[in-house]
Amino acid sequence: MSCVLLAEDEFLIRVVLADALEALGLSCIEAPTGQAALDILRGEAPLSAIIVDIGLPDMSGEKVIEAAMRHRPQIPVIRCSGAPATAPAANGNIHVFAKPYSVDELSRFVASLVSGRTS
């Protein structure tokens, strides 16, 4: 089973998105803060994708993305923000979803991404 790291501080968004991902057959590790996400990234959880909200309470989600690119560069990252990306992605492994997004659209994108059906 594919596992997704979900770094999102808003409880309701995190729970609804985690439920949607699990309904599509993906397991989900929830991280309500940037530090929690960093701890998971530095661990050995077998991640297939990473979803990062840019507006985390303790640090910018950009720092989480930078750490993901350092520690697990092969794993696709989905950057979620109400603001546009400040810099282009260093590689094609970063995908952008603007807020507000459709939970159904995002969860289906992640499912297709981890199964290799999208670029």
C-alpha cells in the first residue's frame, strides 16, 4: 500500500483529505506542523508522495519541501498554497495545487501520481 505524508495544520482539511486518500487505497501519515513533517521525512516511513501546506504554523512549508528534496528526492511533492510558488521547481517532482482546491481532485491526482499514471 502506498503511503502519503500530509503536512497540513488545519485539522478539518487534514482529516477530510486523509479520509479521501484512504478511500482511494492510500495510507496517510498526518503531520500538523513542519517539525512533525521533518521528523517523518528523516525517519524510515516508506513514503510514496508528500503533500505540504505552505502555511504551517512553526515554519514555512518551503523548508519542508527543501528537506524532502534533500532526504527523499525521488518522492513527488505536492505544494498547496493560496499564493503562487516563489520559485520554479528544481525538478519535475514538485506539483502545485492552489488553495482552495477540490479534495476529490487532489486525492485523485495523488493516487494517480503514486500509481505512475501522471507526470
